[in-house]
Amino acid sequence: MTLAEVCVKRPVFAVMLISFLVVLGIFSFKDLGVDLFPKADPATVTVNIRLPGATSEEVTTQVVLPLEEAVSTISGLDELNSTASEGSARVTLKFVLERDIESAAQDVREKVAGAMRNLPPNILPPIIQKADPDSDPVISLVIASDRSLRETTEIADKQIKRVLETVDGVGECSMTGGLDRNIRIFADGEKLNAYGVTINQLQRAVQNENVEIPGGRIVRGESELGVRTLGRIDAIGQFKDIIVSNVGGTPVRIRDLGRVEDSFAEPTTWNSLEGKQAVTLDVRRQSGTNTVRIIAAVKNKLEQIKKSLPPGVTIRVIRDQSVFINASVASLEEHLLFGSLLASLVVLLFIRNLRSVLIAAVAIPTSIVATFTLLKAMDFTLNNMTLLALTLAVGIVIDDAIVVLENIVRYIEEKGVEPKRAAIEATQEITLAVLATTISLVVIFVPIAFMTGYARRYVNQFGWTMAFSVMVSMLVSFTLTPMLSSKMLKRLSRKRKEAGIESDENTAAEQHEHTSKDSRFFGWIDRLYGRMLDWSLSHRAIIILIAVLTFGLSFPLNKMVGRDWIPPDDQSELTISMNWPEGTSIPGTSKLALEVANRIAELPEVEFVNPFIHEGTSNHNHIYVRLIEIEKREASSLEVAAKIRKITAEYKNLRSKVIIPSALGGGEMYFPIRALILGPDFQTAAELSKKVADGMRRIPGLLDVEASLNLNNPELQVKIDRQRASDLGVRAGDVATAVRLMIAGEDQISTYKEGDEQYPVTIQLLPEQQRDQGVLARLMIPSTKVGQVRLDNLATIERGLGPSRIERFNRQFQVSVNANNAPDFPLDAAARASADEIAKVGLPSGYTYKFLGSVKVLDETTTNLILAFLLASIFMYMVLAAQFESFLHPFTIMLSLPLSIPFALLSLWLTGRTLNLWSALGVLLLLGIVKKNGILQVDYTNKLRDEGVPLREAIVRANHVRLRPILMTTLSIIAGLIPTAIGIGAGSAQRSAIAVTIIGGQSLCLLLTLLVTPVAYSLLSEMEEKEVFARARARLSRAKLSAARFFTFLH
């Protein structure tokens, strides 16, 4: 007894079986998370470490190199990036996708702890974070109040930032634009010289007079007392009274040498919104965490924070990645709904029976809802890949039900079988074909197991979702579809024809007066197809030639269609990265940035702009541009980017680039083209990168070309005469420390405690004296021989140039050349053109180049997909050969595969799309879909031939009988994909590529495959009957017999 027979005879069992899966799916759906893409960001750990007073070269030698040596042996390390700047270093470790973030971070902590003994003694403790500092924040907040900027900063730091950092999953919460409270001691250089006091003495005096040190414990019998020396200054005014030195018996205090201010540190960041200075908090998530969940948790925490904020303080969210993610998911859900309706209407078009529509349409919600159980069990989220798989599955899951239903209807209408028996017998007849189509479709996702890297992360969830939904649809077609057909389909009134025709049951055949095939629409198609089929079988050579020529078009079309990874979506936001001339101060940069931002804000597509300067180089700033909703503007984000480039091009000394959010991220380091020049010498690599950048700027399709480094950072260089310094008893370290204390004002020499908070105390020259090179030259340096020596007696002060930072990649010096590709310039062509320019420059021995980012992922994905296509074809052949117990019939069926490729490529070329991850998935899916027609044709042809029908008659009859289910399933797939292909909604413009690929490949190759398959079947059948194949079969039989005897003997 077959499953269909059981379900027809026991309808409650069939309903409960499917209901069980549906109920599981409903309850699973409630707990599913939401994200833009599957978890595909690599485990990233960042080590930040400071060495105050050190140049970038010293930081590289003393900090970066020992750290790199220590961490380079960690297993699973993919990329090791290091950046050394003045006084600080950042080492970023990116691991392979398979590496767990927690274990990776622990390994990094252990290696860094072991390397600390090799680092300088005055280094500050390292900060290790599980986040990528180059990535875009998931949410950005602006803190505004009616108070001063310093007070606003205090509120933002203590009451908001610190609380948000406790949220689970938050990797970093950075603040820009704030003014941190600082106790600043300003020394007068002239008075220091007059009193004969060095800046080092002033530093030691503050440190020695502001202490609180435990003095141990006193034990008195059974009691114990603690001893503590209370030497900490508890009022800011007391700093002025600290005695620094005694000159002629008179104490010299700080107030005699300068002044003390309760102020704020020298600004190293800046932020502006709507023309006013603002304090902004940027929240970044930990690597591998769910974006939407983190943002929801942050917003919940903000609601709690707002209750405790002082009156007049407001929090405004200016960036929220969850808005686009939720909109993208909502648009996919809409496509899913409308696609289901359109696919169901195809049944009505051909069978013209609302009951039939209902029977077939039940397969869609049951298959889709049941798939949520798999998503929950495998910890998948509702993201672009899983929802796209469900959307594409709409037209596919109804296929099995359509094929079974159409065969049942045919049995009822053409053979006069009563519905209950028709449901059992028709399902039994079509079972092999349905199994073959379903399993050969599911098997194309098996090669995912052989994929690696990003391709596997993205395609894995897509494949599992699609495969499970299709398997459920097959179960529905064998259970619910025949059961509902037996209950809902009725035998229509019919009359016997005067001329009886023997049926399969050897009884008089009965014909309906009006069957569902009697419509003018289908009748015309059937007659036209019959004439074309007869002609094709009589001119087989011409059909085969046309098929070969069609396949040959794949090669020129492949060259015409460019390749890409995942094209960027229009997320209604852009970021402009700007570099002004080296040496531009923060006030100068902020003034220019504000000017550019105001001009960008005048564009009609722009909602608001947020210019800001992150801590780092003072001449580098960003402008975050928020666009109005995509439905309310005519220009796309790429077109707005082109307008912004025209604005920035008017500033001759500005180097700018537009950063467009992509699947890999939207930060500073995520560019479509990112070529690294690697080598043993940093200066040489920098010069080579400039030449490469100059060459790439001449390539028409490349935009925003820029080398990441400039060696022309102006600086004052204090050059010590070592011989004279030695004669005068002055150490180079004392000179460097004195100069840094006088100029930098960044070193914390002590702390001031107020309540539970501690604020840094810093020291430097008066602001007006810092700008005077002469005052610096006259300052006193401590000497072991003569007490004090003026700086200009042992050193010269000259202007010079140097690198603002030094970058390394995988333990080599590197300079990157970044660029965007124009919309009409595919990524693969841009990468080839860039590589050609590097080749023209000619890298010396020991120097190489390497592409990172999108180009690297594109190469990996291309390799993986080629492997997937090859294995999918092999697996499909194996499944079909096993199903049909034939080595030749699978070839007949699979002839449609190569014929679909050129039509898919043609569809992409006509619509101006590239062969990217979306369209490549469409091609992969197309391989599993198009051979469905061949299976239906070959399966019924074999059945007729087994009944003794001659070859040509069997081919013609079988193709006429299977024409309607072929058209219905093809049109249902196309109809289900129409909403996705139209591309309405957030993020759908790029996703439409997969729908266009399938629709174009499926529809354009339909007629050709309807003719090629029967022609190929007739040719192979005739060849099979010839003597050469007879001998081959005889030899194969003898080989099988010999093998059987051999294994029997072994046994």
C-alpha cells in the first residue's frame, strides 16, 4: 500500500501528518531572529596599546614587531593587520570564518600577556576587544542638552556610554565630539628659565605631592589597624600651592611658574549635527553577533537610561542599521505573499477550477511554514538568504502538487476514473517523476558541503532552506494533494461517444463534453506544439545544430556579462572619507568639513549630514550622509554619490572617497578594490603605491582612487648632537621626555579625585608659547654635570617630513591603494585593470601585491561555485540514472542544462546585471529546475514504450500529455518570482538578479527544451538499439556476472 493510498483512505491521518509540521513551524517562527545576512563576519580581535612619546617608527620596532611575532602562531589566523602611529599601535587579527570568537580572543589574550615582557617598561596595559574598529557602527546616538558641551560630555560618558557598554553583544561604544574634563597645568617657559626649573622637576613635584599610599598594618593583640598616608590633593586650587623648588631659600610654587585650569583636554575628536557641535556615541557589535538583536537591546537600555537623565538632555538616533534590515525582510515577506498568489493563479489558468487551485495552493503555506522548524533547529535567522530561498521556493513547492493534481484531473477527465481511485492510481503513476524532479533538485545543494569561506556561509542557509521546503512539498504532494483531490474533485457529467475506444482498463473509454484541456488558449498551444514537434522529429539534425549553436553562445555572453560579489544595496546612507593636506589641525579640518557638509546638505535627496573627526590624524574626517527614504527620491544612492563627487572635486587639496555600505561592511577598509603593496621596506612600498594610484586614476571606470598613506606629514624634528649631549651630561631620553611634556599635553602625570571619579592631570607650555619655536629652543634640560642646559646648546630644531602612521599586513610593510568601481564597470574588470597597472609599475624583487575585500571574496566564491556546478551536475546524473535504471536517459534529460545557461546570461546582459552571488545562485537553481521538463517527458515516454507503443508515437503522445503540467510548473515558477524580479522594496533591486536569471533562463529555453528532449530521446533510443550498444550491454552484463562470481568466491 502506497503512502498516497493510505492518505486517501485515511484522510484524518493525512491532515494530522501535515498539521504536525505546520504547528512546529508556527511555534518556531516566533523565536526566529532577524538579520540582513547570515553570520558571515570573521572572528575579529583588536589589540590597542599605547607607548606615550614614541614615534610611529619606534612604536613599530618596540611594540608592533614583538606583538606580531607572538600572535602570528595562533591557529586559524587569516589576516594580521597592524597600524603604528604616534604613541599608539593597533593590531587587528581576523580569523577564518570557522574560528570561534571566544576561543580566538582567549588565545590572543594569552599570547599578548606572554609578549608583554618583551615590550618597553613604560608601555600602558593593552586593551583587547572582540570587535572590528574599521566596521560601521550598528547604531549612532547624538546627545544634546541645554548645558555646556563639557557638561554634556560628562552626562554622555557617565550615564549613557558606560551603561551601554554593559549590554550583551556590544563590542565597543566610542564617543566623538566630547570635551573630557582635565586638570591642566600650564607652565610659562620664560619663568621656568628665570627660576632655573626644568619641566621634569615640575612633573616630579606634582607626582610626589599628590599621593595616597597604604602604609601597611599594625597588629595590637587581637586587633588590627590599617595605616594610610593621605597626601592626595582634594581641591583643584591646592595644585597651585605645590612647591616645585627652592631658589635662594625661597620656595617656588606652581603659581609662580604658570597657572592651573579645571578645563578639558585638547580636543582630538569633533562632531557636528545641524550646524552645532554635538556629542555622538557610536555602538559597534561584537564579531558574530546579531545586529538587530543588539540594536533592540541597546534601545531597551536607552529607555531605562532616559528615565534617569537630567531635565533638558535628549538622545537622538541618527544611524540605525536595523531599519534597513527590517525593511528588507518586510519586502521579502511581501514578495513571498504576492508570489504565492500569482503561482496559485496559474492552476486556475489551465484547469479552470477553484477547487483545483485550493488543492495545489495548500502546498505553499504548508511547505513554507514547516521550513521555519528547520531554521529554528539549525539556529538560522530570517535574513536575505533564507527568506529569498523561501520566496524562490514558492513557485517550486507548488510544482509537485501541480504535477500530481494535473495527472489526477487527467485520469478523471480523460479516463473516466472516479476521483478516489484516480487519486491513488494517478499519484502512483507519477511518483517516479516527482521523486526524480525533487531529489535531483535537492541534490544540487549537496556541493555546499565542499564549499569554503564566505560562499559557504551565504549559500549554506539558502541551500538548507530551499532543500527542506522542497522535500516538504513532495511529502504534501504524496499525502495531502491526493487526499484533497479524492474529496474535492467531482466527476463531471459526460456521455459516451458513439465510437468506443479501448482504455487502459480495457473498458469503453468515456470522454467529457468539456474538459479543462478544451480551452481555446491551451488548445491553440497544444496544436502549435504538435506541428513543431512533428517537424522537429523529421528534421532532427537541424534541431541538434540549433541546440549546439545556442550552447556556443554561452562563451561570448560570459565575456559580455561582468562578475561581482554582492552589489551594494541602496540603504539610504553614504559616508564620505576626506583627507585634507597633511598638517591641517582639527579646527582647520572641522571648518572645511563643515563647509563641504553644508553643500552636500543642500542636495534634494539628503535628509541630514553629520560631519565628524575620529581620534587619530587631525587632517582626516568623515561625513555621514543620511538620504531620504528611497520611495521619496528619484536618484539612487549611487547617483547621489556621483553628485557628491562633483562637490568634493572642487576642492583641489582634498582627497576624498565615497564609502557605500556593502555585504562585507561599510567601514574605512571595505572597498570594492583594495590592493595591498607588500614588501620589506615601508618607504619603498609607499612610493610604489603612489605610482600605482597615479596609474589607476587614468582608468575610466575607477573612482575615488587613493593610496592610504602620505609620507609628507610636516613636523618639527629635534636633532640631538650626541657628542655634545654626552659632554654636558644630558641623556637623550631626558630631552625627549622634556620636549613631550612641554608640547604634547597628553601624558597623564597624576590624577585628581572627586567623589568616585578620577580625572587626569596634564602639563604643558602656555598655548602661545607652544607655537613659538624660539621658546622651545631656550627651555632647560636636566644635566648630571652642570645641573641644567638649554635645549639649543645640544640640539637643533628643524622642519621635516615623516609618516603619520605605518601599516603592516601579515608581518610585512604594506600600503593599500583603494578605489570604487563605477556602476557600469564590473568588479572583475576593475580588478584586472588594477592588476595590469601594478604590473606596469613593475614591483622590485621582494615586493608583491594582494587584493583584499570584495575581490578576494569574489575569487573564492567563483572557485567554490565552479566546483558546485560541476558536482551538482554529477550528482544529478547519478540520481537520474538510479531513478530510471539507465545510463542514457539521464543524458537526454540533462541536455536542457547547457541550453539554459546562455539564456540566463542573455537575461543578465539585457537587464544590465552582473554575474554575482545572487545571479550565480539563480544559475545553480536553474540547473535543478529546467531538467524537470525532461523528466516528465522521458518518464511517460518510457511508460508508453513499455506498453508496446512504437517509438515515434510514444514520443508524440507522451509530450502532448505532459505539455500541460510542464507549462503549469514553468509558469508557476515564473509567476512566483515576478514580485522579486520587479525589485520593489528595500534591498530588492539587487536581489532581483536571481529572479531575472531564473525567469529568463526558464522561459527562453522552454520551447527549445520541449523540442530538443524528444529529438535527443529518439536519437539515443535508435542508437541504443544498434549493434554497437547491444555488444556494450552484453559486455557490461558479463562484467557484472564476473564481478558477482568473484565476490561470491571471496565470501
